[in-house]
Amino acid sequence: MVTAVAQRLAAQRREINDTLALLSLSPENLQQVRDKMRVELERGLRRDSHRTASVKMLPSFVYRIPDGTERGKYLALDLGGTNFRVLVVKIRSGIRKSVRMYNKIYAIPLEIMQGTGEELFDHIVQCISDFLDYMGMKNTRLPLGFTFSFPCRQTGIDKGSLVSWTKGFKATDCEGNDVVEMLREAIKRRNEFDLDIVAVVNDTVGTMMTCAYEDPKCEIGLIAGTGSNVCYMEEMRNIEMVEGDEGQMCVNTEWGGFGENDCIEDIRTRFDREVDEGSLNNGKQRFEKMTSGMYLGEIVRQILIDLTRRGLLFRGHITEPLKTRGIFETNDRLALLQVRSILQQLGLDSTCDDSIIVKEVCGTVSRRAAQLCGAGMAAIVDKIRENRGLNQMNITVGVDGTLYKLHPHFSRILKDTVKALAPQCDVEFVLSEDGSGKGAALITAVIDKYLYAMRFSDETLMDIMKRFRRELGNGLGRDTNPTATVKMLPTFVRSIPDGSEKGDFIALDLGGSAFRILRVKVSHEKKQTVQMESQIYDTPEDIIHGSGTRLFDHVAECLGDFMEKQNIKDKKLSVGFTFSFPCAQTKLNESYLLTWTKRFKASGVEGMDVVTLLNKAIKKRGVDIMAVVNDTVGTMMTCGFDDQRCEVGIIIGTGTNACYMEELRHIDLVEGDEGRMCINTEWGAFGDNGMLEDIRTEFDREIDRGSLNPGKQLFEKMVSGMYMGELVRLILVKMAKEGFLFEGRITPELLTKGKFETKHVSSIEKNKEGLAKAKDILGRLGVEPSADDCVAVQHVCTIVSHRSANLLAATLGGILSRLKDNKGNPRLRTTVGIDGSLYKMHPYARRLHKTVRRLVPESDVRFLLSESGSSKGAAMVTAVAYRLADQRRQITETLAEFRLTSDQLLEVKKRMRTEIQNGLGKKTHDSATIKMWPTYVLSTPDGSGERSSTWIEISFPDCDSTS
Ligand code: G6P
Ligand code: G6P
Ligand code: BGC
Ligand code: BGC
């Protein structure tokens, strides 16, 4: 009897062992897995076999691991593992190098995972919105790194189309589409906030980056979690799907697909096939289904059903729970020590033996998973070792995933297998503590390294606005003006045109991108009309950098030429001089150049009155320089002609500057308190006292060093058209040097100053044709950009011009808020007149307007583009000056009759004397006109009398006591 029972048990045992033996892998099996994996890796990398390879070897466009110099604040999304997370990651570099993260986990309900793509992405954006609210960051447009843990075919770091859903996801209309685009569109649909999506990253890549930040030897990322996958740094020359041979790129192997071409059918069991058939993606991800957390429980369940069916378990009862898919969750399966109680909780009535068997089954399944991962990993480390031609290699693998973290033996078995199968590699496994979201943020930071400092939150812009307002105050104050950088120069223009101006004037317009001479005729028939004729003259470099005398001679010559062509050589015309440089004016036609800016640097002019210099050059050409105006003032006047509310003028062109109408009582440097006067702020010098050092970048410093006026006009150099193309060029050179662009190739043209022009920035920024333009422009610089290079260059252009618009919005915001306070109204209604080549470029104006409205919400600002340059305005100022001068002349003429010559006075004296004589003479007295009556007062007082008696006292009420 006993023997019979023992025999039955032994037979059962054998059956169970035989079943489990199906899942146990011999060392030879594992070597074969390693070798086949190696074959598939190679096939995935090669162009001719890529299409049919089961391991896709997807390029990630991550070229390097972080080097610790990254910094900034980033947003990250982490989708595809057990949890969906939104994070903000703050990275610091230098001695305070650190990474701080705040995150929130959000649920993704099953009906959304398997609903429509639009629903899924709307849900994601809804979670981001909640997170931004929670963090109080709705208005900070942060760069975002997107960890998306599914196979994506990337064509750039921020472009990836989903190859196929894996694990538990199956949303419709996503496969084949760009996930970054889908996210962008969902953000647009919500229309509530804006984000820069900089990178899309697989979780393996994120994990590798997270670990590499601490350990630069980490060049492999492994996920053993819900899904299973590996990435590693591959030599570019081996990645045939991407152009270029230099350096390395991280490849996302997507090894989960290994075996899709039947190459591991010999080790797949009927249980694996069962699991596959019951999955959302039948036939796919066969290796993943043998190795990852999402499926191990299912394999266990299939084996238990099989054993039960054969009467080897649970007394042969297949209960409902056992039939339920997914009943063995990852964690349940992992905590096997409490197998029995777990089985009981699941409603599986088990004996003690049952528990032992279940435990064995679980052990076998997870052991096989760890060994398979180990064999795969051995193939990878050996490949890297061979790539480098090393006999022996040390390398680190960054690992993440619930299976690896929670299973008691998984990591040990994995390591042992790698050791046995890749003896020439010394492999260390490091657990990623912070998930792959941190890695995604780090990748974003690596890309954003040169750009992060160019993005500003609204808080920062507000702060800059405040600083600028302080500078405005300093420039106006008597005591603070001498050391102020924003000079707040009085212009002696007291009002905008009132419509009564008229006359025939000449305007000179010097200092912008073109030197122009104009004739401006303002007439008054019913309505005021302005006629203008103009001609542009060259200002060759040798003249604007030569002697001042030559420069003004050149201006005079051009003027002579113009007058001749206009046939007005002999006319005496008034001239308005738009001189677009900082000048200290003492009156309208006396203007001392403080310093040259932009491209000008003629000697002997700084500190001189430009009217005197010009008059000297013009000699006697019969013209009269009535007014010198800054281009901002001219622009304000031009726009004021059409809109009486215009009280600010700004230039965003070669240079940048603003003027506005300030209350005279606040202008300490000009006498008088009544009314207003236009102040030329000269805001280009903002920051010359070090006040903007925190926001200047290495590129701004480089621009300044190479400029004609180092240390000066620091704000202008960050924002104006003269410098913008150059800023972009410097960034591109730096990025190319670091291997982020043009495969590291740098051409002599790219290294030449001025080769990248500001107008290129705006044409590249254009949505549709921008990328083609980038290709064209870069092509002319001798670089052959890839599609991704073009996208990256477009990104750089956008960031640099965005920064300019943002900073100028902050300074303009400073002026507007001051105007509002001056007026004391709760809302400001005003018009800003604008001119300048940069402002007129592609998306610039819209950005500026938007930010100004956000920074000064209590205002209704109209932006009016000056259509006719600042010269029309200069003519208006001249007209007013001319009218005032004319009035003075007429008054003088009227009073002329009252003026007496000395002869006339002597004659009067003579006649008066005769008349006095006549009045005194007895004979002549009667006919005298001056009668000379006696008064009988015989003497004047001699000082001996008592004063008080002769004075009448007059008393006034006490002035000091107020009643
Ligand atoms: C990390 C990442 C996730 C990733 C996960 C894998 O934590 O942040 O994006 O998918 O590891 O683990 P799991 O076990 O959750 O699938
Ligand atoms: C207007 C004025 C110029 C001024 C220019 C700024 O057209 O007439 O005097 O300097 O704008 O623009 P720019 O882009 O030429 O520097
Ligand atoms: C996906 C991979 C991912 C892995 C781990 C797999 O299903 O295909 O992209 O890295 O899961 O999350
Ligand atoms: C000058 C300003 C001028 C501005 C715009 C600056 O460089 O200093 O006076 O208004 O350029 O042309």
C-alpha cells in the first residue's frame, strides 16, 4: 500500500518535473539564446536585414550621456510602466550638482488605455494640467522630456512614431503616428498652457541616463518590469539606419520582439503559446512574454491549469479564479513565501503539497526569465566589448522595473548568467532609484544645455521688468543720473503732432540699416497730407569707421546730390536730422553724441554736437538744421500723426531703444514742472552695470567681446537684429563641436562671423517652409544638414528670437507700467509706435504683443507699425520747431517799430532839454509842453528829525498764525 502511494507520488512528481523541465534551460540552450540574440542584434542594425529583424535596434538620437554640466528646470512625463507619472526635475551643475524631483502619479483607466488615441492623449494632458496647477506652474513654459515606454521609430530626438503598442495598451489611431505630435495636438486642443516638447525617450534610455549621471561607465539600460527591454551605446558606424559614422548613439534594442521570426521556437513551451494567444498582441513580443512581469503570472497560471487538469494539483479542481486571466499579479507571484495564504486569498483551496508545487512552478518561471535576460545581456556586453576591440571590459548596466526590484532572486540569477555567458566582461548592475523620468529630463537638459538659459518664465520676466523700472527711476533722478546706465535723455519734444504742421522739409535718417535722405512736404488743404520722396545712400564701412569729418562730409555730399536731384539747390529748407544714437540734447538743435553704438565708430565725434559738425560740413548750402531726433522719437511722432494716443516709440531693428512721454515734474534734469516731455530711454544700455549678468549666456559674452563697443549696450546685444544671427551661429558652432549637430562637422563658413544673418533666423522659424530654408541656408554654409539637424537649427532660431521678444516685452512692460502709474488710472489705454527690421520679421510681433499683455494685464495696448520710417516724425518735429521759429520772427517784426536807434534817443534827449528850458523860462512858459510847476518844498530831510512821528504804520495780519 505504502509502496503504491509512494509510487503514485513518485509518478506525479515525475510528471511535474517533466512539465517544469520544459521551462528549464541548459547551459547550451542559454548559449544558443545568446548567440541568436547576437545575430538578431546585428540584423537589426544592418540596413539590408533591418526590415525582417525581430530585434529592431531603434536609433534613439541620444548621442551622449550627461557630463554633469547640465542644469535647468524640466518637466517630464513617464508613460508605459506600472505607473503614469508627471514630474518636475530641477538639475543643478557645478559644486552644488544635484537633481531634485517632484512627481505625482496618475491612474490611466483601462478604458483609456484601450480607447481612442485622442482620449488617451487628452487624458495625459489633463493630468499635466492638474500637475501644473498643483505646482503653481501654469505660466512657466518648461521644456518637456517624454518617457514613452513603447517601441518608437525615431527620426530625431523629438520625433517618434509608435511602431506598435505593447503590454496593456491598445489605444486606436496611434500606431504609425508621431507621439510627440499627438501630445502637441492634445495640448493645443486644451488651449490652456504651452510646453516645449524637447525629447521623447524610451524607458531603457531614460534609465541608462539616470544611472549614467552618477556613473559614467553606465552605457546600458535594462528594464525588467511590466515589459522587458534593453538599450546601449552603439558605434554610429554600425547603425546603418542613421547617416554618419562618427561617435556613438544609444540604440533601443526592443529585444522584447526577439523570436517573432520563430528563431526561439525550440525553447518556447505550449504555456508560452497559450499566453501569447490570450494577449493583446498575439505573435508579437515573444521574448518579452517569457521574461517580463506582465506575463510571468500568466505563464504560472497556464502551468497550474495544466497540472490541475492532469490531477496533479488542487485535487484536480479547476476553480473559477484559476480560469481568470491576470489573477496572478506581479506582486502576488513575487511574494512566494506566503504562497499558501495567497492561494487561499485567491480562493484556491490548496494543500501543503500544492503550495510547494506552486512555489516550484513560480521559481522555475522566474528563473527562466532571469536566465533569458542574462543570455540576452551577455550578447550585448560582448558586442560592446568587440566594438571596442577589448579583451576584457568593465561596464555598468542601469536597471529599473518592478520585476528586478521586487523579486528575491531575479537579479542574482541574471548576474550569474551574464557572468557565465560573457566571461570577458565584468558587468556591474546599478539600480535606478529615480525612474526613467529623471533620465528623460537629463536628456532634455543635455540637448537644452545651451538653450535653457534663454528661456524665461513669466516670474523671471516680471523680475526683469521690475529691475528695468528701477533703472528708469535712476536715469530720471538728479543724483542717480550720473551713474545710471539707462540714461533717460530729455529730447525737448513736448507733444505729438497736433495736425497743424505744414511745410517743405528735408529729413536725414542716419543710424539704422539704411542711410536715407528724404523730402517731406506737409500740406493743408482740408486735410493734412504728407508727401515723401526718398533716396538711400551707401554708408561704406571705411566711412563709418573712419574720421568724423569724413563721415559728415559724406552726409553733406549725399545731401548736395539729393538737393540737386530734387531741384531744390537754391531753396532754403529746414532740415530734421534723425540720428539714431544716444545724444545729450540741450535744446532741439544741439545734440552731443554720448557714444557710438551698433556698426558706427567714426573718430572725433563722441562728445561733440552733431549739429555743429554737420553745419561745418554743409557750409553754406542754405539749409537750416532745426531739430535732431532719435529714431524712437521720430517713430513715436510718425505714429502720433495717425493716432493721437501714441505716447511710446520703440525700435526693434539693427539696434533697439524706446522713448515715451514722461511728466516734466519727474525729469530732474529739465527745468519746469508743467506738462510732459519725450524721454529717450536708451534702454540698449540696460545691464551695462552688471544688472543682467544672471541671464546673460556664454554666447552673449562672446558677442560682446567681438563687438565694436565691448562692455556697452549689453541689453541691445541680447535682443537686437544686429546680433541675433550671430548668436544663433555661435550656438550652432558650439553644438556641432559637441557632436549634437551636423555629425560634428564644422565648416570654415560656419566659423565666419556674420555668415549667419538675422533674416535667416526668421525664415528658418517659419512653420512650413522653415525646414527647407534651413537646409538651403546651412547648405550655403557648406554643411549638409540631416533632417534632424534642420529641426534642431529651427529650434535654436525659435529660442533665440523668442528670448529677444520676451526681454523686450519686459522692458516695454516697465515703461507701460510707469505710464500707468503716472496717470493714476486703474487701466492704461495707450498706443505704442514701433519700427525696425527685426520687429517686421516673421512671428516676432505676435510674440512680443502676447507677452506684453501677459506682463501688464491691466492695459489695452495698441501696437502701431510705423509705415513711413521715423523721418516723417522727424519732419513733424522740424515743422513744430519751424513754426515756433516763424512765430518768433513775426513777433520780432511787429515789435520792430518800437525799437529806437541811439540817434533817435539823442534827438529825444535834445528835445526834452529844450522843453525843460521852455517850461522854466518866464517868456516861454505859457507855450511850453512841460510846465515845470514849483512845489514850495525847500529842502530834503537832513536826518535829524524823529522818524516814528513822520511814518505811517501799516500792519498786516500775522502771516505765521493760520486761522
Ligand atoms: C521606471 C520608469 C518607467 C518604466 C519602469 C519599468 O521606473 O520610470 O517608465 O516603465 O521603470 O518598470 P515597471 O515595472 O513599472 O514596468
Ligand atoms: C526706421 C527709421 C530708422 C531706424 C530704423 C530702425 O525706419 O527710419 O531711422 O533706425 O527704423 O530699423 P533698422 O532695422 O533699419 O535698424
Ligand atoms: C516596450 C519597450 C519598453 C519595455 C519596458 C516593452 O513592452 O516595447 O519599449 O522599454 O516594454 O517598459
Ligand atoms: C541707439 C539708439 C537707437 C537704437 C535704435 C541704439 O543702438 O543707441 O539711439 O534708438 O539703436 O536704432
